[in-house]
Amino acid sequence: MEETQENIKIKIAISLNKLLDNSKKILQDNITSEEINTSYSEIADNSDVRKATVSDIFNAKKSANTFTLFRIIKAMGYELKDFSKKYDKITESEIMNFKTTNKKDA
């Protein structure tokens, strides 16, 4: 699949959502950590990024600049390598599914 700006935005959103889902699973398994943030508000507070910006990035409504993306990943308690592992494994069908379920307004 072609790496258009739209597809890159979607792959970033999918990757971040997978990390967020992973954090929620960790908390459900009763493994607690002060470094784990499981909501847009917590991520925004700990990354010093506006909540609306965090939400827009997670929903592929806005492109993230490198600095903002790194801050969000760190605020979630992850490293860039964790994000990149998710990003590199995203399939074309996941992108199409995201477009179908999340981009109805676009």
C-alpha cells in the first residue's frame, strides 16, 4: 500500500491506539505503574500536549509532528521502539478498517 500522508496518519493513530489498549490491559491484569496513562487526559497532562491535539492524533484527524509524537509515546510509558514495532506490523486491512470505522466524517 502506498505511504500517503493520510495512510501514515492512520498508521500512527492505529499504533498509538494499540499501545493505549496494551496499557489498559496491563491495568486490568492488576499490574500498576505510575508511568502508565490510559486516557487522553492523562496522556495530555503528562506530555504537555493539549487534550484536543492528543485526541485528534489518536483519531487521525491531525498529523503529529515528531516532537509531539515522541512526547505522547513517552507520556504513555513507552519508548519509540515500542511504537515502531506496532507501526511496522500494521496491515493494509487494518488501515482500511480504520478508514471505515473512524473516518466517516472525513
